[in-house]
Amino acid sequence: MKPEEHELLSRTGAGTPMGDLLRRYWLPAFLSREVVADGAPVRVRLLGEDLIAWRDSKGRPGLFREFCAHRGASLYFAKNGDCGLRCWYHGWKYDVDGNCIDQPNEPPQTQFKETVKQKAYPCIERNGVVMAYMGPPDKQPGLPDLEWLNLPEGHVYVSKRYQDCHWLQGLEGDIDSSHLGFLHGIEAMKKATEHDMSESRDWVAQGAYPKFEIVQKPGAILQGARRDADAANHYWRIGAWMMPNFIVLPAFPGDAPLGGHAWVPVDDTKVWAFGVSWHPKRKLTEQELTWFHDGTPTGIHSTMIPGTFVAKRNKTNGYADPDAPPVKQPWQRIKIFQDQDTAVTESMGWDFDRSRENLGTTDIVIVQARRRLMEAARGLAEGKDPPTDPKAYRVRGITCVLPRDVASWADAVADRMDTSSAENFCPGI
Ligand code: FES
Ligand SMILES: [Fe+2]
């Protein structure tokens, strides 16, 4: 990768090509549970912008630029109530759309509130997450048709975790299937207890070097990892990357909920990892909700420091519990899959110089996703709108067995990967 390409991929601020591209999509901004009606405003940093999340008296979520349109006092200290956020400094009050609805320090004859607007980004709330659109209003696309945004209440769990590295370093761990056997270890995967992997754990164990195949779709890349099952069949684990930062993982075995991530830049050197678990056909069970909340050895949700979005095991403590037994080498302390992923992606530093990489054949999805992002960012800079069709997000991750002589794996599984209907969901194996 050329240094200028690294620069293009890295920068997320407004006015940069990639920053402008990211702003053309609805992105998870904060969790529903972070704000309550008439409760405390919350600081949220997204794409290098300091913002305030809040919820008005009617329960509507809002996302404002942090600094008051009058003279810039932080709205973190604003008074939230009576369907508005009132700046503490001089009392200007804004509704959830950013309209100034009161200017109490101005005499009635000099008020000009109709001309004042607090910068406010549109929000849509679904299944525990507030999605926001930070781009030009006249280019606002439809909400992506991600399966987990459209399911009934109770089918979805969303978590949010702060990670100390560039957003692509986090995301690329999800589309880098060849690390499974090395970072996480086949033995640990075989011992995983959350999922009934009675059949497939042996196939995974025997196939440390799967064959990867990708299929390009509008706004998405499907990735299939193929291993031997028996003489007549292959075992396939199929996931997807979707523009610009959404991931669906291959299905976990059994009737387990599906999993995925959205990697939302805090700024150029940090990322919010939104982890999502959902089941297309049923509500999540109490047991599953407990697992997701507490974090499990092989799951995608982490154990958090209470009241924060920082994982309890993080880089300041070597990604291990303080009472963990002594080990000979640092890597041996890190036992939890998600901690292992975080450890290696953070270990690269905040924004590893991609011009110093040496990419191999198993990095194919990473290469292709970067290429798609760069093409879209360059195109946008030249005035070409990026792909934002909501239908492109109707993609479900699966695991399945297919005959070795199948003509096209993508065609063979197209139905069950299509999230247009929950009825075609097949449990993973
Ligand atoms: S700075 Fe907010 S009302 Fe004056
Ligand atoms: Fe991993």
C-alpha cells in the first residue's frame, strides 16, 4: 500500500475523503440505555467530532454538536427537561432537532431564535441502538436493512466497547478468518461450551488452513471459508463485510443467536466496537442475555468496567485478571477470545502504517474491502455518490455443508443468507 493510500484510509475527520464517505451512511452512534428521558446528557465522540447524546421528555433521542450555538458552552452541563436542552450559561434552549426555542437572556424585541440552529444529527432508534446520520441532509439514504435493525423487540442485544486503535484494525480482525487457529487456538475452540459444536469442531480442528473464496456484491463482500467435512462435502463458514463498517459473522453452531459488529471511529486512532447478537426467529433467552452482558470465553461481548465502555481486561493490565496465575510468556495470560482479538489489534498501535505491511493470500478480504472503501472515497471526492442501497444489507452470516462439486456456493446459499424473511434462517453447524 502506498503511503498516500494509507493516509486516505486513515483519516475520518469532516472534509477528508474517507471522513466524508463515512458520513454518507447511517452509523450506530450510542446505545439506547445511555440516555433516559429528561436525564443527563452524555458526551459521545464520533468521527473526530465532540457530540452530546440526550433524550427529551417525549423519549426522542438527540445528537448535538457539544458546543452551544450561542458562545460555545458545553451542552454536557445543559439542563434537560420540558422537551428541550437548555444551555446552562445563558439559558438558550434547543429542541431535539436543534431548533432554538428560547433565548431568555435576550429582550423580546431583539430575540432572533428563529435564525439560530444547534447542529443536530438525525437519529433513528431501533432495538437498543441509536443510529445517526452525520452527512449532508440532501444525501441522507434510507436506514440500512440490517437484519438486527428490523427484528421485533427482544430478538436483539447490542453492546458497545471502546478500543484503542484505528477503526480498520478492529474491523479487519473480523474479516481475517485465518487467525482463528493461531490467535484463538483450535484446542480452545474445541473446548468452547457456549455452542454445541458436536460436528463442526472436528472439521475446524482438522482444517487449520481453510480455502477462502470471496464474492463481490453491490455494497458488500461475502467471504466463504471452506474446510473438508467428508468425502462428498465441504464445511463452509460464510460471513460478510458491508459498506462501510458493518460485519456479519458466520453463524455459530446450533440454534445460537447470530453475531456481528459495527466499527464506528471515535476519531483517527480509536474506535467504538458495537457488538450485536440477534436471533431471526425468537427472543433471546435469559441465559443468552446474561452471557452477552457478562462476556463469555468465546463470545463477541466483553466484561466491562462497570459504568464504562472499557473492557475490564485491557491493555493497562495485560488483558488479564489481576489474580490470573503467573505465566512464562505474555500471550499465555490472555484466555478470552475477544480479549485476544483486542490485544493483537491494539498491539499494532493506534494507526499502523499500512505501507509497512506484507499482505498474503489469506488477507484477500482485507485487501478487497480496503479497495472498495478507497474507490468509494475517491469517487465521492469526484462527485460520485457511494452505494447506499438499504437492500444491500440484507445479508446473514451462515455455516453449512455443501456438496464438494457445488457449482456456486454463493448461489447455493443465497436464500438462507437473504434476511428478507426470518423463515429461511437455518441454524448453524
Ligand atoms: S453559551 Fe449557551 S446560551 Fe450562551
Ligand atoms: Fe478473532
